[in-house]
Amino acid sequence: MEDWRSELNKMNFASMKGKWKSSVLVKELKRVSFMGAPMVALMVSHYLIRFISVMMVGHLDELSLAGVSMATSFTSVTGFTLLLGLANGLETLCGQAYGAEQYHKLGIYTYTSIISLIFVCFPISIIWIFTDKILILMGQDHSISVVAQKYSIYLIPNLFCYAILQSLIRYLQTQSLILPMLYSTLAALCLHIPLCWVLVFKLELEITGAALAINISYWINVILLGFYIKFSSACEKTRPVFSMEVFLKIKEFFRFGIPSALMVCLEWWSYEVIILLAGLLPNPKLETSVISICFSITYLHSFVPYGFGATASTRVSNELGGGNSEAAKVAVFAVMLLAVVEIVIVSSTLFICRHVLGYAFSNERKVVDHVGDMGPLISLSIIMDGLQAVLSGVARGTGWQNVGAFVNLGAYYLVGTPLGAVLAFVVHLKGKGLWIGLVTGSTVQVGLLALRTSLTNWPKQASKARNRIFETAS
């Protein structure tokens, strides 16, 4: 049977006058659905490993829970988010190389990413060693900061493991090998639950045991993926082989990795800024609680659009690397269509349930009512976050992360955060004003990314991708 991409390339798209060929679109919808669903499950499983450790620590005492929660936020902002963003550079490099059938380059880029990220881990580790001093300097409680430092130090081995894991994930993701990653993560998660319980309660290691359980579970995940890559026939053509070319590609890796990291970090840090500003409002306990609940809701949902974004990145990069510009356009349309359906369902459900939504997090009437008032804004956040995740994935797949980084910088720090501060402290809209600013930033981000995507010259992008891939003989 003829490959569907050949069928796509034979079509006269000019004569279609903007109408997608239904048979091709249906095939692409099926393809991205089978990729997107396990990617979502994969992201949720990774999150649950950390969440379970925090949950078990919560059964010790309030100080341990507060310290571990603080450490989880601190290590995420200063380390894990940065490594995740840097690894996203592989979505361009490996994705386009795979589409161009330059299979040996996937292994080279993967090794380059591992070495580069491990190098970045060393300064991050130093920061984590001084977690308590940094938190105290930021005005946090001394006893909580000390617990956070202890937990952060024991998480340092996980930092290096995370660098390897994220590189291997991108290596497999760009080949659409999603299920092996999902199975290995589920195996690690199933092991993590009893392991964490034994270390925390039976061996009485408490917060140290919770951190050690995370380390062990993540390293098991890396080992399982390593065995799969080493022995699976699916990786035979792309299997990593170490050579000196790995070091020659470091500059190219950071050329895509740094703006990819900025895209992720600038957006993530804006949420942290909003939470900090909420603590400066009148009645900070109420405002911070409500903002934190809103953030928790949007964060829990973010795994779904992130899965769609990763799918869009893979499909677009593969097709551009293969020179199939029209197929890349269909992929963008298909993923966006799925994302729109999902966010309409979720945002509508949250809007309808807005007056009881707060009970999932608190029994206090003031908090529940406040969350109900924020309901329309939460629904709008769900819509904007879903759209920007897909558009950011398209940006990574296309290779214009530089544009994405500048868009996020302007949207959140020139528009969103300043507007939120003015509405909260000058117009006295308090927490609602902060969230309006955040939603406005997301809306500006979506508008600019959508404009950039709609104006993209796809044949030119395909040509640029192939020229970059083939510009060196080695």
C-alpha cells in the first residue's frame, strides 16, 4: 500500500483553495490521537512519582510537608524546568533529522544533549546546596527552609538522572516511539509506590526516604529505556553511537536548546511571580490560597495540551525534515482541531461547576466563593493554555524557538505581569486582577504565535530544515 505521505504530496493543494482533503485529515487525526493520548499518560505518570512522595511526607507532620512542598517548587523552578526546556531543543534537531532519514544524527544529537545537560546540572546542584540560605533571603520561614534544603540536596542525583531521561524521551518521541516510554514510566511508578512507603515509614527515613525513592524510580526508568534503545529493533537505524562529532554539535544544540528553555521558563516563572504578588495583597492567606488553587487546576490540565504540543512538534519536525511541507500543515491543523475540542469540553465543564469547584481544595466558604468568582477566568486560562501549548509545539518542530522566546518575554513580562500588578494594587481587583493579567499575557502569547504560524512559509521552512541537516557531510 502506498505511503499516505506520498498520497498527500501528489495532491494538488492549490486547487483545494483552503479545503483539507478529508481522507488525509482523518488519517492524520488518527495518527496524532494515537501519539497524543500516551504522551499525556506519560506526563501524568512522571508527575505522579513526585506527587506520591509529597503525599506520603504529608502524613508525617506539617513541617515536613511544608518543607518538601517548598523544595519541590524550588527545585522545579531552578532545575527541572530548565532541563526540560533545554531538552526540547532535540524536538527540532532529532525530529527533522528523522524526517530527513539522517538516522545516525539522532544518536549524535542525543549524546550531545546528555553531555550538555549534565554539564548544566553542576551549577544547579550548587544552587540547591544553598537552598535554605536562598529561601531565607527571600523571606521564607527558617525551619521550613532547612527542611527544604535537606530534601533538595537528596534530590541532586535525580537532577542528573533527569538530564539523561529527558534526552532519551526526546530521542524516542521524535521517532513516535511513545508506548515504550509509557510502559517504562508506569513500571517505575508501580515500583515507586511501595518503595516510597517502605523508605518513608518502615525504615523511618522520612523526607530522606521520599527523595531516595524518587531517585531510584527515575534511575530505573532510565535503565529500562536504555535497555530498550540498546536491544529493540525499532531503534536499530537510529541507535546512538558515540563519536567526537558529539562535542562538535554542542553549539548547535544550545542554539535551539537555550531559546526552547526560555520559552518554558519565562512562562512558568510568570506563574511563580503571580503567586508571590498574591502574598503582598490585603488578606494574603485567602488571596494566595485562591491563586494557588487556580494554578493547581490549570497545572493539572496542562499535561493534556503539553501532550498535544509534543505531538505537533514531532509531526511537524518529521515532515519538514522529509521535505513534506503540505503534510506539516495538515499535522498542525489536525492537532489544533483535537486541542480545540478538548479545551472546549474541559473549560465548559469547569465553568458549569465553578461554584462547587473550590470544595475539592477547601471547606472554607470564603475560599469556595472566591474560586467560584474566578471560574470564568479559569476557563479562559484553560483555553489559552491549550492553544499556546500546541502553537509552542509547532514552534519547536519548525525551529523558530527564538521567536517563541521573545513572544513569551513580551507577553508575560511586558504585558501580563505589569497589567496584573496594576489591576491588583491600583485598581484594587486583588487576586482577580493578578489572574486577569496572567490571562491577558496568555492571550497575547497565543495571538502572536498564531499570527507567526499562519504567516509561515511552509515550503521555505522545509527547505531550511533540509539544508541545515545536510549542510555537513558528517
